[in-house]
Amino acid sequence: MTSPTRKCRAFQGGLVVTGRMELLLAAGGHTTEILRLLSCLSQSYYPTHYVLAETDKMSEEKIHAFETSKDKTSTNPMYTIHRIPRSREVRQSWSSSFLTTIQSLFYSLPLTFRLKPDVILCNGPGTCIPVCFSALLFGILGLKKIIIIYVESLCRVESLSLSGKILYYFADHFIVQWPLLTEKYPNAKYLGRIV
């Protein structure tokens, strides 16, 4: 098994990006994975803006615990938490998911304009789709090139998640954690298991 330090080095060596970072979180495993990944990054990625679904209370608690454990001496936090409507609820029909995703996009556009992140790091929650599309629109309009880094969840061994299948074509860096996936998706990068 790879040590946490080695995992961090593998990730940092694979991508060199600095600046204001926006992270997309969803309750459960996605939040755990993204916070593990974030713990490997240097302070050059701050301030950090977390974006989560408005109904996600669990991720907010994990963010506060994570940020507090990093810097117990700071009285001025270097992170913010923002909420947007959830793109898709569990067991929601696909047809109504389209409408709720459009609604999330309308919340994501002004948020992206206000935050102007340099990097968006996400790993699969449906909430990442509207935020990434708002970042793409920013680039198309010539306002700012926002780098999108998508890290597929560790549990995706043989196929991509729905978010992964969509963002595979749009992300600047698409990272998988199993080498088999690079055979099916040649533009994906395998850097080892990084979370």
C-alpha cells in the first residue's frame, strides 16, 4: 500500500497549478476523497472556496473540521463555503434532473463570476456539472480561463461515473485512479491511487 506522503508527491508531480481554488463536494465518499486530496496540496492553492449542495450538512461539518485541523492558530480562515441547489437528488428521475441541473447552473454562473477561481477541482458529485459548465462559459466568453481538474472517484474501477463521462470531454486534466481506465479513456491520466 502506498504511503500518504508518496500519494501526495505523485499528485503534486503530475499537475503544477497554483491560485485560487474552488472545490466541489457532496456528502459521503466524495467529500472524504476531495479532502484527502486537498491535504496533499500546498498553501499556494489558497484561498479555497468550497461549493456544495444546499441540502448537504455533512460536508460542511467535514470542511470546518478539516480546515480547523490544518491551522489552529489562524483567526482569519482562508476558505469560504458556498451553496447551490443540488443538481440531482437520490432517486430523482432523469427527466426532472435536467431541469434541476439547469437551475443549479443559474446559481453557478454568478458564483463563478464573483469568485473567479483559477482552478476547479472536483471528483464526481452531480453538483460539479453546472459549476464546471459555468467555468467553461467563462472561457468561451473570453473572461478568464479556469482550469478544470477532474479526479474520478477511487471506486470507479472499470467505468466512469456519469459526471466523469460528461466532464471527460471538457476537463483540462482528467485523472483516474485505476490504470484500466486509461485503456478505455486515452485522454485520462493515471497518477496512481491518490486519495
